[in-house]
Amino acid sequence: MFETLTKAPGDKILALMGEFAEDPRTDKIDLGVGVYKDENGKTPILNPVRKAEQRMIETETTKSYLGIAGNKGFGKSVLQLVAGDSVDHARLRIAQAPGGTGSLWVLMQLIKRARPDATLWLSDPTWPNHKPIADNAGLKTETYPYFDPTTGKVKIDELFSVLDGLGPNDVVLLHGCCHNPTGANLTNAEWDRVADSLKRTGALPLIDLAYLGFGDGLSADAYGTRKVLSSVDEALIAFSGSKNFGLYRERIGAAILLAKDPDAADIANSQMMNIIRSSYSQPPDHGAEIIRTILEDDALRAEWETELEAMRNRMISLREALVEAIRQRSNTHDFDFIAEHRGMFSLLGLPAEAVDHAKVENGVYMIGDSRINVAGIPENRVDALADALVAAAR
Ligand code: PMP
């Protein structure tokens, strides 16, 4: 039967990782793969995570099933972390899911059930996995203007020229904070305008919240999500605990839905449970129990917030240092936008030849669209990186 298959396209980021590993140069710099790295180039296990795991080992009494929605304490804490007091929680439902990806998968399946002919609008550009997940769910996709590579900013007027013309058959995928791949984000005032627009047009927001706490802080990064929740009747959120808790391989995230009232929430939730039951039955618990333990314990939570802040501040400092080093070399402000961007990434707006130049000549590896992972910059290599980028951009 397999002879009917043709080879599926490989993952470009994984291919780049392979190339980087094989590059013999000792001064190479990996700005490719999207994981946080510390000043030693490592992706560490956070201290509160280790402590929570230790506690789990000591207190766990069973590995029996938890249920389709997963860990109840995790769900309650994550709803508070994401939604705060922006909306009556009786209108919210949450299902723990395998990562932000699994959450997006569940929510897109739900959209397909609710409105089979809906159009899902993705930002141009967006995380490369959004469209494949939508394709998998059988959803039509379109793109809305988002990033201007010549300025490094959001094309805000063009964005609203599309957003304001949508209707109830449309779903808009918004990055809650820390846009991937661009690093360019909406201001609070722009989020207010997005919320107004959604309320007026009846388009359904699907917010991808994969980097909460990686931008300007936990509540600052939740501003847009909370504004939307407080403005509209219905919304969907895909939360990920991969980056902010450093739990990548544990596959922990959550699919969240907001309905117009508790009865409508129960009905939509029953469909969400039905989707999960027929796909992976129940989510894995390990990552959820770690997050529950941390969020419910004042000391562990404080320690987590401190470590999260350190990761965030390191990325902001590296952005500022890189911009300063580029300015000194180029005598221009062409790359100043890197310091205004937030989250782990910046899209530099360089052509493919420049990306290739940086790799071939200087061992600087970034994604082909010129996305850099800021956390991958070693502190003592900022000047070398600036040299390479300025040379490549010439
Ligand atoms: N959304 C975006 C925008 C992302 O960048 C990522 C991770 N790269 C995810 C969702 C999913 O993350 P995960 O499934 O690892 O939690």
C-alpha cells in the first residue's frame, strides 16, 4: 500500500539544525531553532520545575487516567494566568493538550465542526506550522497583511483594511504576544482596536499564546488576550507551556474556549471533549502536574516568575547590545527595530543571499526567511554577529 505515497516535505528548521551540527567551525552561531538558550548555550530545566518534579515523585500515588480535559488544578491555574479577571470564568472552558500545537489542533478541529466552510486568516508571515494544522483540519486559509520587512514594523493600516472587512464566517489567528517569526507586536492601543473590530464584525479570534511572559511580563503579555476576551462573545486560545516553563518535550499546553454564556460553553466543550476522545483520548499529565504544582505554590511560583524575568531580560539586553553593535558598524539605524521587537525572534528582512552569506562566510545560522532566535546569541559574540550581519546586508 505504501507505494501510493510520495515523500512529504522535510522540516526546514530541523534540516538547518543538522547542517549546523555538521559545520566544523568552532565559532559558529546557531540562531535557528526556536528554543530558549542561556548564556552557556544550554536550554536548562528551571529550578522550580525540578522542585515540582521532586515533589511529584514523593507524593504521587497513582498513574491511573485523569480524564479527557486533563488535570483540573492545571486548568484552573492556567485560566487565571491567561484570562485573569477579564471575563466571567463561567463562560470559559479549558482542556489540557499536548503542547501549543496539540491545542491548536483541537481548536481548529472544533472550528471545522462549528463552521465547516469558515476561513482561517493567518498573519503574513506566521509560524510555519499554522497552515499545515489548518489543512489537516480541512479549514480554508487566507493571509492578512502583518509585517513590513523594510521597516521591521507591523503594517497596521493594511492589517485593519482586511480585519475590518471580515464577518462571522471568518476566524482570525492572532499571536497573543511575541509574534513568531517577526518579533513585531501590536501595541495595547492596537489591541483595543482589534477587539473593537472583532466585536463589530463577529469574526472569531483564535489567539496563539505560545510565549506568555517572554515579551514584557506576564500581565503585559496577556493584555491583548484579555482585551479580546472582555470584548467578544466567543474566542479560542491555544496556550503553550513549552517556552515559559521550559517544558518543551513534556508537550504541555491548553485549548481554551470562551462562549457567550455557560450553557453555550458546555455545548462547545462537549464537542471539544469528543474531538480529544477520538484523537488521543486523554492528555499526558507530567507537564501539567509540574505547572499546577508551581502555580499553586507561592514560593515555587515566585521562583518561576524570577527565572522567567531573567530569561526575558536577557533577550531584551541582547537585542539592545546587538542594535548598538550594528549601529557602530553601519552608521545607520536600519536595524534599530530589533530592540523594539519582543519575544524570542526577530525577522531581519534580509534576502536569501544575505542569509546564505552569513552562514557560508561567518557560520551564522538563521532560518531562510532571515528569522533569528535572539536567545541563541552568545553574550561574547555580539560584535562578531554584528560584523556578519552588516557584511551580509551589504
Ligand atoms: N505557536 C507558535 C507561534 C510557536 O512558535 C510554537 C512553538 N514553536 C507553538 C505554537 C507550539 O509550541 P509547542 O507545541 O511546542 O507547545
